[in-house]
Amino acid sequence: MKIIPAEQIQQVLDFPSLITALKHSFANAPNLPKRNLYPLDNSSKDAFAVLPAWDDSAIAVKAFSYFPENPSRNAELKSLYSQILLFSRETGEPLALLDGTSITYWRTAAVSALAAASLAREDANHLLLFGTGNLASYMALAHAAVRPITEIAIRGRSRDKAAKVMEQIGAKRPDIRLSFCEEIERDVANADIISCATGSPVPLFDGNWVTPGTHVDLVGNHHQDARECDTELMLRSQVFVDNRSNVFAEAGELLLPKAEGVFHLEQVSAELAELCRAEHSGRQNREEITLFKSVGSALGDLSAANLVYRTLYPGGNT
């Protein structure tokens, strides 16, 4: 069994290849049981999760721990630790153990970009990014791989963290103009794509500020009682999800408006697999607001881990 650390994953993956692999995986009816998320106690958000998936070539299971208070306790601790086990579908033998944290960053951003390829306007060039954590630069670079992004505004609580994210993006895409979001209402109104990857439990902006034709991407929240957008934006949008089963169980963005009696889960237009199979055409016109809510799918982990393994070991047993 191969051990594949984060450094090798960073060297191997690129967004065009990963997005292509994800589209193939989502389109080809994989086996994707509902993931199991276990709260560890009632006094914190600490959790442990297990996410299995398999297709014709491989089986993968990701296990991760989520301890959001870790960085405040110790700067050297991360809030999320993750590992992925990859097995041969043909024989069941273990093939590789991969750093799941790196895979998660790559596949989360690539899944959002894959959705944006169907949902964002083809000429979308202005991205507003909420969030300055480890995932932020991945989200920006992934969207820039599928749309002609020329300008990115970044909003976060720390200017220093925002500057670091800009440095990371600029190192890969020096052609993109980068700035700190000074006025949220103005930048929300000017954005073609709004991507949110934060830990905020409350809406980040007023849904009335969003301009017709905007695509909104929400990946930061995994809790039933929290949300990155308000009810107004949900009601103004055509809503898409990465996976109905997981989103309907976890995402406050949908569940809170449902509890308010103003939104029904049947209003979700399609999940990502249906977009990839062309069972839904995605954006219908230039004026509609599209919204993609993702809580993460084991299929993304499987696809990314398998791509890394096959690239590093082309003669491997998948």
C-alpha cells in the first residue's frame, strides 16, 4: 500500500484535470451511500465523519475529525484532520493511504467549479470570495479555471489573512486583479460569482443586494442551524446541490427557510450528477440567480484520490 502525503498531492493535481475527472465520476452513476457524521458531544461542534464511495475501478473511504476550536487552543493545531483509504474495486486490496485534508481542499473547490461551469454566465469575470482560510485560494483558482475571471475581491475578518490569500492566488494567476472587499453591498452587487467558504453561522450579506445573473456558491456551512446566505436569496434563486441526501440532512441554508414554511426541498432544481449527465441544462437565462449549495461528497474524494494514485502509479491495480 502506498502512502501519499500532501506534498505529492499538491505536485500532481491541477484543476482542469480534476474537474474533468469529477464530471466523469458524477455522470456515471456511482455508488454513494449517505455519509455518516457523528457529533462528539452536545457542548461543542466537534465531530467525526466517515464517507464511503465506490465505482468500477476503486473503493474509497474518507475519515475526518472536525475540531473548530483547535486553532484558538493551539496555533499549531488544525481544525480538520483527514485521511483517505483507496482500495481496488477488482480485488479489494488496499492501494493507498492519502492525505485527506489536501484532497478535500482540491475536490471541494473543483466541485464548486464544476457546478459553476453549468450555472455561472459564460462571461462571468468578477469573483467575490468570502473567506480567508485554507480553502480560500483553492476556491478562487478553481473558479478561474472554468470562467474568464479577471478580478477577485476578497472579504474576511483579517486583512493579514486576506493578503496571504491574495499572495497565494497571485503566485498562480498574476493576470488577475486582486483586492480587499471594502464595501460588502457594493461588491456583492458588482459580482458575477459570489463564493462563500466561511465558518459564519449567520448570513454574510443581504440577499436583496445580489444582482440578477449572479451565481452564488456556498461551501462553508455543514450545520442545520447555521447558514451563509439568508432566506431572501434562497427565494430569489434557482437552487442546485451537490447531493440531495447530504444537503437535506445538514444544510441550514435550505433547512431554515423550510422550517420558516417559505421554502420546500422539492424546489431544488437538480443535483450535480444531473447537471453532469445533462439531465438538467443548468442556467436558463442571463438574468436568473443561480445558487449551488455543497456540503461535500465522498464521490469527490474517490475521484480525486483515484486521479492522484493513477497519475503517480500508472501501472497500479485500479
